[in-house]
Amino acid sequence: MAGPRGKPTTWRIEPAGPLRGEVAIAGSKNAVTKHMVAAILATSPSTVRNAPRLGDVDITAGMLRSLGAQVAVEGHEVTVDATGLDESRIPVSYTGLNRVPILMVGPLLHRVGEAFVPLVGGDRIGNRPLDYHVGALRALGAEVALGDQGLEAKASRLQGAHIRLPFPSVGATETVLLTAAVAEGRTTLENAATEPEVVELALFLQRMGARIELQPDRRFLIEGVDRLEGATQHLGGDRIEAFSYLVAGLATGGRVRITGCAQDRLVTAISTLQRMGARFTIDDDGIAAEAPAGTLRSSAVHTSPHPGFMTDWQPPLVVLFTQVAGMSVIHETIFEDRLGYVEALQHMGGEIELFDQCLVGRSCRFHERAWQHSALVRGISELRGAEITMPDIRAAFAYVIAAAAARSPSVLHGVHHLERGYDRAAEKFSSLGLIIAPSGGP
Ligand code: EPU
């Protein structure tokens, strides 16, 4: 089967020893689409620079065009001109493709007073309910109804509110920022997410004319304004892509240097790998990680909201754990079902056992529920190549690392998952020495 835009859907990977070289990290996937959504709040054009080339950008551009906005994606620049936006409904054909539609509700209420968005998709890593988004939209004055096909909302006027999120959700924080920025009066958002991509969106909105303050206690204060103007922003580097390539080098006994992602986005990633014995060389232009054979140590890590160890760094780390002597532990506390991908790693020879208990750190929200959200990894495992299917973006990259570390070739299906989230992954992996033969396209 051909993938989106006729791209190959399968890679055959020949392990070719340690991955070595330099990778230029693109702008962040989880910021670019949000900036594109923010741009429709304005009636003058906005430009996002250093945009990654990803499937998710194309999907989001398609949604915005269906609303009457003009979107130009040229190289690493995306321009959105929503002057002519006059539609309030995103076609149901966008059902399940990514998490962006729910973020469009607030901006559409501002622009056209009503919105229909199909049910959001994204990776299957847990239930991913929308209750925080819906609660926040209602608090800000929207009438919201959830139907079989999607979410309908209308609002004659949006008004500021006091909102406290039950958990610091990235998406729900973004929904509040994108809606409260143009509501009447003040919004206080407590227990907000403060991930760099969320702050980056707040900065973009500030450039557009929004009045937003971030207090040190996870609190955003937003003073609504009548209108926003288009703005331009250069995106910061993708910290998930950066970590993933650094780990690809370590897991294969090589050395990868990344450029284009600031050190302050990777503090916890670097300290976690340093604790395992990785050696870093950091200067103003880049970050390199290496570990001479046999020097990496096992570790125990739990994922948590920023500035903790992020959930999207977890799948590559688990592959690295299989290549480190001793017992390592991971406790996933953000998404209840984000370890399903380990089955394929077990099939490749990884010794990984799943638990429904909270194995490291404090008990999390999934404590005493049936979700297998902790894993014990015994290394070093000699991984065998296998024929496997990528289930989601982050697992997809983890499988490529595992295939690169394996002793025999692998066939990986579902490459469109990788292309939805990683800028030119085939080119970048090939430049590190991985031998990839694509197939499955037209
Ligand atoms: N949650 C609710 N109700 C809600 C919203 C969230 O219960 O209404 C729960 C979720 O089920 C989850 C937790 O809150 O247990 C955190 O979810 P969050 O809302 O923070 O996640 P998200 O906004 O859906 C974004 C990224 C994810 C990343 C998470 C956490 C995008 C498009 N996605 O998801 O990235 O893992 O934040 O940082 O920004 C990825 O890029 O592969 C990816 C999955």
C-alpha cells in the first residue's frame, strides 16, 4: 500500500554498525501546527520560519485551506493568510489524522462564532479524552456538544474565566491560550502545562498582540484583546527529534552530534543520559553524545510534565536500555498505554517485562489500574532483525534505532507514522550511515 502523498510505506534496514555524524534538527513538530492554528486568529498573514517538513504540517495546511485560509508551505517556511476564512466546519475526512482539530475550536469561535471539528486522532497511546478542553471552552463561554462525528460549538461572545486543569495537559493549555487571548476580560489558568512548545505558542500569541503572562506556579494570566495581527516567528529546535538522534548514536555504539536545538530544551534529556554514563560535548553550535563500549550503566527513569523527562523521549530510551548491561526501569506517567510498542522489541530479542504497578518515582494517576505502564528491561540483549509495523510516531523512531542496533536486517512497515513526525528522517538516518531501502510506494 502506498502511503500519504505516494511515499514509500516500508523500509528495509541493513544494520551498518555504529551511527556517526551530525544531524541538523528541525523546528518542533509540536509547535509548528499550533502556530498555524494561532495564525487563523488574525486577519493578516503570519509566517512560521524553521518549520519542519512533516506530514502533520501538510494535514494541518489542508484543514486550514478547507476553512478558506490560504496556506503556503515553501521549504522551511509556512505562511498562513486567514483573511478570507469564512467556513466553520472542518471536513470529517480529517477524522483521526492528528490532534490539531480540537485546538481550532477557540479560534473558529472568535472568527465565525461557531465550529465543527471532527474527532481528533493522533497516536494510540492511551484514551486521550477531551474533557479538559471541553470544560475550558465551556468556562470561556462556548456551548459545546459532542456528537458521533465530532464536536459542535458556538459562542456569541467569549469571556474570561478562572480555570484549573486537573492535570497540566499540553493540548488543554493551548486551547485556553488560543481562546482566552481574544475573550473579553481576564482568564486565569492554573496547573497549566509549561512545555517549551506551549511557551513558544504563548510567545507567538504575544507577538500577535495577545496579553499573556506566565507565573512561576504553572499559572497563565491572559487579558483578552479585541483582535490579533499576523506575526512571524522562527521555531526552536525539536527536542524530541534531537534526543532521538543522540540516542540512536549511543544505542549503536556511535556518536551523533545535533545542531539546531538549544541546550536548555534538553536539560533533563542530557542529565538522564549523563547519569547512565554518556559523555557529552556541548558548545554554542551543537551537542554530541558518545559512550565508549561497555561504559553505559542501567538506570531508572519516570516520565513527567516539563521540566521532567518527557514521555516522547521514552521509546528511544527503552531501546537504549536493551543495549546497556543490567536492569533498567521506566515508569510512564503521562499516557496510560504508551508501552504497547515493546512487544515488537521483545520479538527482536529485547528482554522487557511490563507491569501495571508504578515502578519508579511516586505513584501516578494510573496507580492500581490495569494499565501496564512500567517496564523492566534486562540488558544487554542481542537484537535480531524482524518484520514489524510501526504503530505511532515515537515508537516508529524507536524501531529504527532497534533495527540499526540489531545484528540482522529488518523490514519496517508503516513509515508514514515516522514521516508524520520527523523531518526528512530517511535522509538524516542515511547521513549517519544507516542503510535504508524504501519500498511500497508507487
Ligand atoms: N488529558 C485528559 N483530558 C484532556 C486532555 C488531556 O485526561 O482533555 C490527559 C491525557 O489523556 C494524558 C495527559 O492528560 O494522560 C496529558 O495529555 P496532553 O493533553 O498533555 O497531551 P496532548 O496535548 O494530547 C501533546 C503532544 C504529545 C505529547 C504530549 C505530552 C501534540 C500534538 N502532542 O499531546 O506528543 O506526548 O503533549 O507532552 O502536541 C507526539 O508528538 O508523538 C505526541 C504524542
